Amino acid sequence: MRRIAIVAVAFVVMAVVGCKAAPPGALEQSIVSSAKHHIFIRNKEEKNPLPATAMAISDGKEAFSHYCVACHGMDGQNTGVPFADHMSPPVPSLASAEVQQYTDGQLKWIIDNGIWPSGMPGSKGILSEDEVWSIVIFLRHLPPAGSQGEPEMYTH
């Protein structure tokens, strides 16, 4: 009986310790990033039909403020988003090199379809084509980190 108890305890300890996830290492991050950029995220060749004008940037900021700000902050760099670093995977700064390396078509695809299994939802059927393309333009012209303040929803 004692032997069964020891085996059961050992099994539980191994299950708990073995289930602990560690943050991905540099090699894992590199492989996943490469796979996202070259395999999973489509529309690499699609071009943005909207010119990058001050009006398009303003329109993109407006659409972004309605759909994206809850997770990415007002500046696209997670300022004031209390859970951004605690998600798995963490919410990326949209100013990061990894995000900015996507083509405009890939960014549109991500906004339309989301990224599974992250928390990034798709917006297809919610945002219009022009809204999505204007958000892409806004992402290429993000304001400095922290310059837009915190999302109002997190200041109450």
C-alpha cells in the first residue's frame, strides 16, 4: 500500500513539474517568427490601395481606436494595457521589428483573420476594407510610445 502511495505522489509531482511552461528560447522564437512570416501569414504580395496621406493615417488611427486599442494601447505599443505582458504569447508592440517586417498585405491578412492561437481576433465582417487598409497605414506611422496616454477603459 505504501508503495502505491509513493508512486502516486511521484506521478503527481512529475505531472505538475512537467506541465510548467517556460518562456520560449531564442531558437524557438526564431523558428516561430520565420514560420509566421513565410508560411502562415498570407497575402504577402497584396498592395495597399490607399495612399499614405495624413487623412489616411488619421482615418487609420480612428479605426484603430475603436477596434485595436484595448489590447495594443492608443499608441500601438501596449502603453497602459495591464495584461499585455501576461498573455501567452504576450501582445507584441506594433512598432517592433517583427511586426513592421510584415508586408502591408500580411498586416491586412492578420487584421482580417487574426492569429490563432494567440488572443488576436479577426475583424472580417466587422471592419470595412478601407478601415483595415487605413489601420495598416497607421501601423506604419505609429506615434512615439506613451505619447497618446493610456486607454480610457483602464484609467477608471
